[in-house]
Amino acid sequence: MIDASEHRIERSEGSAPQSLWTEHQALAASAERVELALRTLSIGGAGPATGPLAQDLLDEFRRRLLRHFELEERGGLLDGLAAAEPRFERRVAKLRSDHVEFRLRAAELEAEVIDGGWAVVHARFLVFRRDLAVHEQAENELLQRAHLEDIGGRG
């Protein structure tokens, strides 16, 4: 599960890390809304308007996820890290390939919503969120490690 409070991204006005932190918060809030709607639908406690609402919320989450990955990739955070620290190249490549996988999985989740099986979609979304949280934690740890080692090595 993505929890913006767990991410230790530096926050400073107008910086890429500030934008990432803001995106993490927005992504976490969006994921919470999707999960609540899907949970409600999966237990049958929803009215007829909840299905389209869940579809809209899932689409919003997917768009936020894409924007989040674009910000990370376009902002050069990962590429800059790999260029500055060749020992992190494989880990950065893995994180970037995860982005491709998460894009595909998000699209698959949206396609499943069209078919209906709310309990299945809810369960798959929970797995998706867990996997995404693991990915985000790996990114965060790598960035922190590089930052701390850089400071420690030069100080």
C-alpha cells in the first residue's frame, strides 16, 4: 500500500523532489479512493452508481501513476543516479522495467473493471498496491543510499 508518510523524499520549494512528494501524496489518496470503492463493490454494498465511479477512480489512479512515473523518468532522478553511480546501474534498470510492468498492469486492471467481477478486481488491486509500495520503497532506499553515501564520502 502506498503511504506518502512512509516516503522520505526531501521537500524543498520548486524542486523535483517536492513534485515527487506531492505526486506520492496524490497517488496515495487516489489509491485509497479506488480501494474503498472496490471494497464496497466486492461485498455488494453499493448502489448502481458505484460501478461507474470505481471505473472513473481507477482511471484517475492510472493517470496519476503514469504522471508519477513520467516525473521520475523525465526528472532524471534515476538516470542521473545510474550515470553518477555505475554500481547502481542494474538496480536503476530494474526500477525502470518495473515502471513498464506497472503501466501494463494498471491498464489490465481497468480492462477487468469493464468485465465486472468486483471481488477479483479488488483483490488484484490490493496486490498491485502492495507491489507498487515495494517498488517505491526500493526506489526510495536507493536514492537515500546514494545521497547518504555521497555525503559521507565527501565529508
